[in-house]
Amino acid sequence: MTNDAKSVSGSYEAGLKGATETVAEFHEDTGALKRLQHWLHQTPSAVPLIVLLISLVIFGFAAENFFKAGTLSTILQQIAIVGILGCAQSIVILTAGIDLSVGAIAVFSSVLMGQITFRYGVPAELAIAIGLALGTAMGAVNGVLIAKLRLPPFIVTLGTWQILLAANFIYSRNETIRSADISEQAPALRFWGQAIEPGGIKVLYAVFLMIALVAIMAYVLRHTAWGRHVYATGDDPQAAELAGVPTQKVLIQVYALAGLFCAIAGWVMIGRFGSVSPTASTGQLGNIQSITAVVIGGISLFGGRGSIVGMFFGALIVGVFEMGLRLVGTDPQWTFFLIGVLIIFAVAVDQWIRKVSG
């Protein structure tokens, strides 16, 4: 046995002669492109900010009046409603969900505020509070169906979008409350349509509200435990549950908060448009507009990555394109064409950036 062992040992050592002694090494790509990819992964709002700055420069040269303070103020006023709906859509998509009912909740909430005031004689301030509460409840219903019954967010919110739009027309009897009646009897409904005029430049209160909501939510999502739970739920819900995150509770809270933001957008709609109308285009277009701002803003549709500040930049990009192309005098269809290109570009960039974590 001893001789056999020596023979095996000798043949093993002979086989090692001439073999390389280099230990296995792993080389990480540290090229400029890879560093850019890592930076964009860590700073998701960078891409929409770059696109926004490039757009401003291009339209600044192409349109003579583009950089006037009045033009820029108008852009902010035009995106006020979309920006608030974008706050709702952002927190939902960060959980890897989607909400197709945001526009319907906004319109129905505005109708409820107006009808409760004029039909039942309730003070406007109380009617607004009731409308905000009911909007929150509509969002919470979405959350319960998704979190508790584990139904797909797309299907749930597609269904509630149809239900809420129908309820909106049924309850309102398709009646529009006129601007003159609101101004005379319930001016609180039009609060966000008021403006200040520093230097003769009109800026609606709604613009300051939108910026405040974006700033508050940016802080909450990045610097609170609840915000980290939102990201964790969207990134990997199973791992989040194992780590102690109450994912079902988080989802219900997210959709309820989204409902509140939609109701706030409904209140802003009354001030922005001056009247309460169940046929407001936001009911059909608000969903697409908010998703567009979110996607162009660099928030991943797969959840867990993105910034609500990026959504704000995305909404601004859409506003800049619409205003810039109008001032240049091009066919309005080019706005939809270029926004469609931006959406595809944003998703492609998101896929490329996600390879970093893969």
C-alpha cells in the first residue's frame, strides 16, 4: 500500500511540472462607458435632466420667444396637473405596479367636490375635504384588490378606470358646473387657479403645489423607512417580506396615497379649467400622460428604481416639446411622434442601465 501511494504521489507531482502557477483572476471592465453606466444607475434622474437641457437649448435657438419668462411660466402651468398625477403614478410604478385609473379618480373627485357643494349645499371647504377622502378611498380599493387578492395591477386599475368613469357620468348626470357659479358661490373650489404675478409674470398657485409635492415625496422616498420599503417592495417583494417589510400594507398605502394625489389633481383641475365637468379629457388622457412623464423620467417599469424628481423632469420635457414645436410652427403631430421616440429611448436606456445590477 505504501509503494502504491508513493507511485500515485510521484505521478501526480510529475503531472504538475510545467503547469502555470497563476491564480484565477477576475477583471472588471472600468472603461468610460461602464463608468457612465454605473453613474446612470446610481443617478436615475440624470438622463431626463440631460434630455431636458438639450431640449431647452435646441428650442431656445429654434424659437425666438422660447426663453421669455412668460413662456417658461406657461409650460409649468400646463404640466401642473400631469405633474401631480405623475406623483401618484410614480409611487405605484416604483412598487412594480401600474395605475390606469388615475385620470378617472381625478375627474370623479372634482365632480364629487362640485356636486356635493352645489347639489347638497355643503360648504365648499368641507366638500373639498370629502372629495379628497373619497379619492383616497378609491385608491385604497385598488390597493386592497392588488395586495390582498393578489390580482394584477393592470387588470384591477383597468377595471376601476371603467367603473369610476361610468360612476362619474351617472352621478353627475353629465352636468357641468359653470365657472361663474363657482366664482360666485364656492371660490374655494378654484383656489389653485389663483395666481401671483411677480414682475408681471403670471404663476398659478398650482405650480407651487406641484413643486412642493414633488419635493416632499422625493424626501420621503429617499430618507424615510417607508420610502425604502416602497423601493424594496418593487425591487424584490419576496426578499422584502423575508427582511420584515410588510409588503401588503405598503401596497395598500401606496395606492391610497396615489388616490389622494389624484383627488388633489382633481381640485387643481377645477381651478385650472374654471369649471367642473365630468367630460374633462383628463379622465381618458391622464393615465397616458402620467405614465409618459414617469417613463421619460427614468423610473423603471419593473419597479424598485427611479426618482420622482426624474418624473418631474419627464413632465417638463413633454411640456417643453409641446410649447417649443408650437412656437416653431410645426405640425402638432410631431409632438406625439417625438414623445413616442423618447418613450422608446427611455425604456431602452433603462434596460441598458439595469444590466449593472444584473
